[in-house]
Amino acid sequence: MNRREFMKYSAFLAAAAATSSLISCDDLSEKYVKPEQLVLPGEKLLLSNASVIDVVTGRISTGHILLQNGRILHVFPNDDTPMAYDRALDLCGAYVSPGFINAHCHMSMPCTVSGIGEGLVLAATRQTERNAEECIKHGVTTIRDMASLSCLVHDLKTKINRGNVVGPRMITSFLLDVDAGYLTTMTTMYGLIGDKRYFQATNTPREGRQGVRKAMDQGAGLIKIAHQELPFATILPLPKQMDLKTTRAICNEAARHGINVALHHTDYEGFQKGLDAGVTTFEHIVCDQALTDKDLRRLKDSGAYITPTASVGYAISWETTTDQGWDTGVKKLIADERKRLLVDFAYEYCEEPLAMAIEKEYERYSNPEYFDTFHLMPTINLEATKTILDIGVENLIRCYEAGINMGCGNDGGIPFDFPGAMALEMYILEKTGLKTADILRMATLNNAKLMGMDHDIGTIEAGKIGDLVVFDKNPLETFEHAFKPLMVFQNGELAYKA
């Protein structure tokens, strides 16, 4: 980082830190409270006449689901006589899926940049809890938090575990990155720097191994590293990269301790380094050049998973006066869906002051000429995002067709995207050309496998945790049917009812 970049970056941080709230607590929503429980602890609840989705086969069968003590006790076909139960709830043929798992999101980020700049600090703080609540209300019962505002995410996880906030099961990450690297810069911006619970600067193989052990001591669910050649925001400097020796040391030490290493990447060089080092999950997708058949074979043979985060293109790829192709194909699809959904989703998922900021931001970004001029507040660096919807989508489809292990996450928390909006991620994947049964498996069983939790979650089976989402219409016809669940069960309890 040169002196000019440092001064520019420091000025932005100082301005953000000095920004005061422009709203009162009266402008914020009240905490969400679960509905009255259907049974007492220890009692058995029968969900009868359900259309149960088998995410392994993609088939749907009618039957009953018996819940007790937070778990699925049994799944019966409709023509079987259920075991004894204390209360029955007739689902009248509604469709039941395992709870969605968001394998890549940022729970304490406010889903907008301009809102913070406009001084909506209280709204952004409340939005952290709101993100958790909206996960549950939209069927997301488990998430992997891939780093955000450390103090807020730590407090949020504590509040959820204590029952003070309604939210998903949270698996948190521990970041390792070089000085002036992409994650280091982002953690400086979002308050992680120096927080030993979630981050360690790592410049040598020895420090990498120490970092993995520290992550284990802190109870982290995974290690996150990065290779990002261009920053995603115009305010940020060019990031430095971790070398292969350090990356490999981290992966080897993590394998010894049985913890996953997730690599943030969008470029081919980072992808190759991840393969050489042995990362377990590739977050996002290569966007700067096409993957070769050899690359796909190596990736498949490695057993690693990709979490493609298709919503990133929806969120941060925008038309400019020099960018062509927005009248056809995937770019037109994304532009049309943003116009139809984005603002309404903002008001559904966000505090109203933030939703208003998002609406203004959307209007600005929808004008291609907006990106031709300099702006004081950070904006999307389209040099880093302009190929997501062509090269990136092509690589995504090739990975899918090659049978690569694929998880599902939406990068919720970044501008214009929300941690609870997994159904939108699944809908975008559907419109891109993936089969709905495969997508649902990615968002449930595959995610459970990549997180090492498939013994507890990911399918509707006896013995597994009672995380269930109930829909009026069949989500396998289109994931637009999954935008608004009828009911959500978490740990066998009714957590949401429309």
C-alpha cells in the first residue's frame, strides 16, 4: 500500500468511525419472537399428511414426520399407522424440505455500504440480529459465517445460543492472511483486526501452523484464507497474496486437526494455488479465465467442494457505458430479476432505514453512467466483477456438468444480498441452468457434508435434528415457491409460522 492509498483508506476509516446515527431506536423493528410451542418438552409432535422431499433422490412421498426432543423420531409412509404421539399437525399435503444451510454468508454485515455512510449506525447494528431472524423466517436453519464485524457476530452467536435472539445454528470462521492481504484489509475495515478470536496475521509457514492451532483453541468451525488479485471496492488498495508454502502449511496442519480450509478466490492463479495446497472448499468461482478439462479433473479428484455464490453476480455486477451484452443471456436475466425483486427483498429482509438506503443505491447503480465518475464513498470495483456473469457462469456450469462437489451459499451481507435469502440463490442457480433437485441437495445434504455435519442435518431421516421447512407449493418446480415458507421448524420446535 503506497502513501496515497494509505491516506485515502485512513480518511475513509476515520469518517466511518466518526459517523453518528441519524435515526432513533423508534425507527427500528422489534425483536422477533417464536410462535407458541406446539408441544411441551419431551412430548411427541406428529406432522401428518406431508409431502416429504428426499434430497438424495429428488423424489417426493406423502407421509408423516414424528418429532421428539429436537430430533426426528421416525418418518412414516401415509399408509402406515404412526407411533403414539401427543399432538398432530395436519400439513394438508404441504411440501417439507430439510432446513436450508447457507454455507457462505456474513451475518453481521448490513447488506449495504451507502447506508453506513449515511449514518445509519443503529440500523446496521440492529440488522445483525435481523439477519439472524430473517434466516429462520426464510428456512435457513444453519449458516457458516465467513467473517464480518467480529464483536457483533460473537455477541450474536452467544445470544442465539442463549435463546435471546431467534437465529440459525452458526458455524464461525477463523481468518489467516498476510499483512496487507485481502482479508487483512477487509478485517481492518470491518473491525476484525487484532481480535484474536477470529483473525491472525500469517506471513510464514510457521505462523500458518500456529494460526490453525489458535483457531482450534478458539473453537472455530473452519479456517478461511484468500487469494484476491483485485479489490471489490474502489477504496481498497491492491491486496498482497499468501505464498504457496504458507498456504500448504495451513492446509496440512488443518488436515491434521480435522478442520476445513476455505479459500476465497475469483481468479485462476488462486484456484491453482488452492489445488496445489489442498484446500477443502473453494469459495466463489474463477472469473478471469476458463477452467480447462485438466483443471476440472484435478478438482474432482481432490474431493474439494465449490460454493459458487451465484448471488454475487446479482449483487455486484452492473452495466457500464463500456460493458456490453446486458440485453441478452445471463446478464439480461440478472438485470431483469434485480428490477423485479431487489427493492422488495430489501424491505422484506432489512431495517427500513437500510432498505431505503439500498433502494437509493440500486437506483444509482442502475444508471450505467454512474460508474464513469469518481465517488467519495466506496463503490463496487467493476474491474473485479465485470466477468462474473459470463466467464464465471460458464465455469460454474462446467463444474456442475463435470460432477464437481458443490455446496450452496449466497454471500449474504454484501450489498444487495441478505443471509436469509438462500431461496434467491437457489432460484438464480435454477435460472442459470442447474436442476432444481441438484440445487436443493447442494443447499442441504451437500452443505452438511462439506461442514462435516451430515450425521445431524441435511436430510429428513430418523435420528437427525428436526430442522424442517414447510412450503405451500413444490419448490422443485421452481425455487420461487421457496421465497416464503409456511412454517419453519428448528431443533424440532416451531420457529416460524406465516
